[in-house]
Amino acid sequence: MDRSTRAFRALLCAYPPAFRDRYRDDLLAFFVQDRAHPRYGIGWRRPWRFWAATLRDLVVSAAAERKRHWRPMRSLRLSLDVRDAVRSLLATPGPTTVALMVLTLGIGMSSAIFAVVDNVALRGLPFDQADRLVSVAETMLPSGRPVTVAAPNYVQWTARQHSFEGLGASDFFVTVLEEGGRSERLLAARVTPNLFGLLRVTPALGRLLSPDDVRPGAEAVVLLSDGAWHRRFGADPGVIGRLIRFESGGRRIVGVMRPGFAYPVGSERISASEFWVPRAFTTAELGRSLGRNYSLSVVGRLKPGATIDQAAREMQQTRDVLAAAYPRWFVDRGIAVRPAIDAVVGATVRSWMLMLLGAVTLVLLIACVNVANVLLARATGRARELGIRAALGATRLDLLRGVLVESFILSAAGATLGLGITALGTAALRATLPADLPRLASVAVDGRVVLVAVLAGLVTGVLFGFVPAIRLSRPNLADTLHASGRASTASAPHQRLRAMLVMFEVSLAIVLLVGAGLFVSSFVRLLDRDLGFDPSHIVTISATVEPPVGVKERTPKTYPDFSDLVARVAAIPGVEHVGGIASGLPLSGNTRSNAFTVSWRPEPFDHDDAAFVHEASHGLLMAMRLQLIRGRWIADTDTPGAPGVVVLSQEAVRRYFGDRDPLGQVVQLEDRSRTVVGIVAGTQFRGPEAQPVPEAWVPLPDARQQSVDLVIRTQADVATLVPAVERAVFDTLPGAVIDAPVTLNALFAEFVAARRFNAFLIAVFGVLALTMVSVGIYGVMACVVDQQTREIGVRMALGARPAEVLRMMLGRATLVSGAGLLAGLAGAIALEQFIRGFLYQPRPYDPAVYLAVLSLTVAVSLIAALMPARRAAGVDPLVALRRD
Amino acid sequence: MPSSLSDLTPIAFEVLLSLVDRPQHGYGIKLDVERRTVGEVILGSGTLYQAIHRLEREGLIAETRPQGRPDSRRGRSYRLMPAGRAAVDAHLRRMSRVVDDARARRLLPGSRSS
């Protein structure tokens, strides 16, 4: 009989004995014949399919047969078991509490992480047959990064494709809702009328958009989200047909979407759209003569039978045809066809989430080992009791069941309490994770999460319950009973087992701790990164001069002069330095780049080499603490009338001039000749992790911008300063609009939020692991001391000194944790390959991290062992020898 | 014998049908059912022997020992008992009545009025 048949025969114990005995041979014969059945397919999947079908049949039929043989007495016995188990657990409150706490934390935290990971990364899109939904995007060349789509491309793709039932597109627009006497600025989504049909969603009320809604002359319409319907219209079912006023005119409500529907799916910010209006394309938008404008996200549903590879090939061909016809539109654009879910959850986010899940699984595993250890320690004390039970005729199965019921009660209690931790943890995770994480807002403890918590409880129950159960259910009657009076002795193999469990625990903890160390140290490096400016003590306030209402296009365009404003703010008490910058704040994500032309090269530097232009006033150098390397900085005398000047960053000098001396050179930037007058150190405008880019600083008055950001360096309290600044703004620029002040430190914090989260969470895991390890080591050593009290007593009676006993005990603890250390090191080195991708400037096998973790673990294990060891050293030989 | 015909589960009925022509062993019954139902009914070992167990107890089928000892590679063979035959007939009559009725009311997909 081969191995799998033997396995199947073992599984037959699931059936009631009568049935099993009668049909065993027949069932086995059936099993052997069925293995050759063609329906299980070919290849590596075959055994999986076969076993899945066999096991399913076994479980279903065994359950049905068992039910037929149900005897009430049996269930009574089980309830007796449960009562016994609860009693016995309560009789040893110490170990029970420790085990329960460890389980609660382990199950609770892993379920909380699962809730986040599942909702963000694992779950499919909430649409019918969502795996047939495909995202079609343009890509930046050469990086291949998917970006949004230009309107003419979308329209021509739609006309040329045959793989999709249709392609739908969406984008955003900012509008002002004028409802109930109030105006409110909000972000709404525009969708092509076919889009929601492709998603196969239906409205709760009214209808979806139709192609008629975008015909010329059609009435303007709008779809409401369920949230908007409740909040703004009190869930009035008669809302269909009502007119709502936007700044652009009235729109008639034609439908209300169902609760939970959000589109586009993504982070909280982009999923927050309350209104959907039909997206129509103007002739100008579809023309290819003007500038290129990319704004659309495109989704399609594959036709039945069409594959995504076919679609990708077709779209690539279409792109190539269009590229030949309109080369200007495709010089730097490719095309990407991928499952829609991948467009929502990028590969980076997914692997990050899986990494978190892996880390928390390690914590859960340590928790299991820990509880197994605690139960083993308890079991030692029960060996005699079980021995007596066996002597009185309890079968091995009876004993096994009793012990297993205990572990299941523990894990069930742990899972129940753990769900409380899950609820708290999920809320905490939702609040601390970076807000741009897709689908974060909808993270909640739902059925799947509860199921996982229950499964985690069951699996841990089996994992930590079986080892002690098997060991205990085989009591050596002669030994245990012979040991008569001796209360709690553990056999040698028993202790070896516990020592091995601790070793295992130590090695898992090392893996986690090294991971935590790597994350934390990489985070510290990130914080230490020289940004090229000093973001601390800087408040920024933006002032915008809106063009007069109704004047959309002014000719000739005039732009406000901000120099008076900057001078006024500089005079405010408490302002150390102030500078104006008109091209977006550092770390805000707003940047502008432009072609840069030098005299010695005919073609301009463009695309990847384009210069990032910042317009700055004289005071900005001091306010941001930029570093002037050579020449001079922008002066107040650099007015629009004066000769054009530019200050370059070192990176710009390197790229544009190489070994030439840039000072005094005349360059072309944004249609103007400028003389290079100075060189500054580069800044990390786009955050600490961005690649250095060439930067060009030009005088603020050259800025053709409606708004300026005031960068104020101050030690004063922001709250007292801001009103004075606001007064200065309103005095110098009547009618200006001010945005809430932001500190550069706050912007910086957003940049590093994801890494801060990782470092913090993994460090918490590491600390937990270390705590559990110390509990484990303490338990083992306490048990060793307890058991060897006699031996120690004899040694001391023969002249051993307490210090020697102490050393001996600590030596043992070191041996146990040392073996775990080695295994853990190997594990950590393997793990580092996986997590390196998540680290900022990883340092391979950073010796500082490894050394710190090793010494920390050794120290903690010694401390944990110290208390029992001291007890051993304090043994009174007389008492010890008299014991038992 | 089942007290009423509705006691015959679909699986039990299929097992009985497989034994109408000749005795079969367990796996033979499974293959026969699979072929007749075009893969719609796929019996696992447990499900099949559960049904056999019940049919045996109710006296609808019985074990045969064709020419001596049972084949250890294939398991026991079973044959239809007179009571089983009667149960099949009764069940078929009822089904045919249902089908006639459905056809008359044009409920059956693809049925034409004749």
C-alpha cells in the first residue's frame, strides 16, 4: 500500500466505526481506482484536485454518517470534557493568563493586519466579474510608468478596438455646488456614459447615464452617490428629476447609486466623489493640433472569450498606428493593459501589504510556540493526574481529547478576546497608515476578518495543543506513579522539547528583530537625509490673487507683484526671514520643469534633463537656509526691467556645463535670455527619496503666476504670527485668497509616513516577540530549577558555591538562546533579501543592526534566566534534600 | 422498502439505475452514473457507500459474490433486489408522470406541442 492510500486509510477514522469496518476495503479500492480518473486533469494540479475532491467528499459524508449515529450521551461526554478543561485551566491561573494574553494579542494583531491587507490588496474590485475588467493606460517612456490618457487617444482606441465590450473613461473636475444658500467647492467625477454599464452596476433609484446625455443640446444631468443622497437630500425618494445648481449651471438628478458604490476605486481622496456627471468631449479636446492634455483613466470589460494578452497586443498595435500618424503625441508615451485591480493596487502596495502580513504571521507563530511552552510547563504538573486517570482505565484517546479540548478552549477564548484587539487595531491602523493607500477608508472588521480570526484560533489551537497533547497522552504509568510524592518532575525528553521550543522562539524573534532593526535604521537614515534646505521652523502661507469674476481670459495678461507683500511680511515682529516662491512649495509635489538652452549646444536640454524652475525672492535663501556655493543669489534689484539672471544648482551645472565655468554664461530659459550669476547646492524639492534634478532659480517678479507661497522662518508661535501675515496680504493684495498655513515639517511628515509606519509597526512586533521570548526562557529555566532542586542541593552540600550554581544556570540559558540565535541569524539573512526592496538606501547585512539585535537578545534571555538562576543559587541544601 | 417513493434520494436512484442491467462493484457504479448523467453527478467514495449502506439496509440491493471471493482490488459487487427493482419502477413512473405533465404545460425546455 503506497503512502497516499495509507493516508486515506488513516483519514477513514472520520467515519463511525460500524461504517468504517464494513466498507474499509471497498473505500480503499474506490480510492485507488479513482486516482486514475481523467477528470482530475494533468500536471502538478492533478494531485491537488484529486485530494480536494476526495477530502470534500470525506468530510461531507462522514459528517452525515456521524449525524446518523449521533448519541446524546456522546455530547454529554464532550460537555463534561469542556467542564473539566475549564476547571483545570482555572486551577492554574498563572500559566492560563499568560497563554490567554499571548493568544489574544497574537490573534488580535494578526487579524487586524489581515483586515487591512485584505481590504487594500487581496480583495477584488466590488463589481460583477471584476476579473474581466481591464485598465488601459498610457505609459511614460522610457520608465513605463502608467499615467492617464489623452482624450483623442481614448476616443480612437474605442473606435479601433475589438477585444472589449467597451472602454469607459473617467476624470475629475472641481466644481462649486450652490445648494441651500451655501457654496461648496468639491471634487466630482466625470464618466463616459457607458462606464457604469461596463462595471455592471445598477442604480438604487432612477437610471444610469445614457449616450443621449452627451448629445449636443442634451440637458445637463447628474448621478448622486448614496452618501450625497442621504446627507444632502435626506434620502428623499422623490429626488429624481430635481435640479441642483452648480456654478456652471443647473443639473437634473437622474439617478442615485447604491450604498457602497464608489468610483473611481482608490484612496479616500479619489473615492470621495459624491456626483457623477457625463463626460462629453469637445471638438477642441479631440483635436491634435493644440497642447497635449492627459487626464482620463480608462477601464474596459473584456469580451467573452477574449484574453488580456490579446487585448494588450491589439492595443499595442493601435498605439503604434496612432504613433505613426501623430508622432508628437507618442514620442514619450507607450501603452499598458493590465487587470483593473492592478491599476488600483500597485505592485508596490501589494508586496508591502504582503510583507506586513508575513511579519504578523511570525508574531502569531511565536505566540503559538510560547503557548505550547506554557501548556507543556502546566502539563508537567499534571503528569501524575493523567497517570492516575490512565491507571483507572482512561484510554489514550480520552486523555488526548481532554488535553486538546483545553487548548481549543484557550484558543477560542483567545480568538474571542482577540477580536476586540482586532477592532481597536484596525481603527488604529486606519488612522496611522498613509491616507493615499487605496481602499483604506473601507477597512473594517467584517465576516472575512472574523473568519480569519476564528481560523487563526483553530490553527493555533492545533499547533500549540498537539505537542503537549501527544506527550501527555502517553503517560508512563510506572514512572509517574513510582515518582509517588514528587510533585512536579519533568522527564528529560520533556525538557528537551521545551528547550527546543524556546530555541525556535528565539530564532523567530531574531528574524523579526533584525527586520525591525533594518526598518528603523533605514527610517533614521531617511530622516537624516540632507534636503538641501532646513524644513524646521518654517511656516508657509499661500496667497492667490484671483482674476476678477467673469474675466476668464485677460489680454494682455497681467500678473500681481508680490514684492511689496514680501517686504511687509519681513517687517512683522517674530519673522526671522521670509522669502516668496511662486512655483510650488518644496515637498508639496508641485513642480514645473522647462527646456534649458545653452550656447554651446544647438538643441535644448529637455525631458529628463529639463530644468526645474523655481521663482524666488531675495529672502528665500536665508529663509530656507539654502547653501550658496559660488557667485551671488537673487537680489531685490533683479526686477523684470533689469537684465535676466538665473542661479543654478550644482546638479544643473554638472548636466548643462560639465567642466565649463557657468558663471557669466548666457542661457535661454522660458523664452528669456539669462546670465548665470550664482550656484547653490541642490535641494530635494520632491522629497528625500527623489533623484537629484537640475534646478534653476529665477527672480520672483519674473514669475507669471497668480499666487505666491510665503516661506517664513520663525521661532514664534504660528497662531500669533498668522493674523499679522494675513493682514499684510489683504493690505497689499486686495481681494487675495489665503490658504491655511502649513509647516514644512508637516509636509515632510507626509512624505515619510509610509516608512514611519513600517518602522513603527515592525518595531512593535519585535518588542512583542522579545517579550514572549523572555517569558518562554523564564518558564523553561524556572522549570529546570524546580526540577533540579535536589541535585542543586546535593551539589551545594558537597561544597558548590552559589556563584557557581548561578553560572551553571545562566550557562544553560545561554546555550538554549545561543542555539536559537544561530538559527535566527540564518533566517534573518534570508529574510533580508525579501525586505530590502522596502528599505530606503539599504545597507546589506548592516553589522550595527545585527550586533544590536544579537546583544539585545542575549541580554534579555540572561535577564529572564536570572530570576530562576538566583533562586537556584539560594537553595538551602537542607531544605532541598528534605524535599519529597 | 421505503415507505414512500420520495424517500429515494437522487443519488440512491442513480445507484439503483446502474444496477438494473447487471451487478456492479462500487467504482463501476460511480463510472456508470457519471456516464449516464454526462458528468453531472460525480460520486465520491464516501457519498457512494453511504447510499449503498442505506440501500442495503432497506433491502433494495444486496451484495453478490460472483464466483467465489470478492475482488480485493475492486471491492464488493452489488445486485438489484426485487424490492429495488420495484422502487425503480415506481420512481420512474412518477418521474414520467411529472415529465408528461410538464410537457403538456410546455414547461420543459425544448418541448414542442405534439
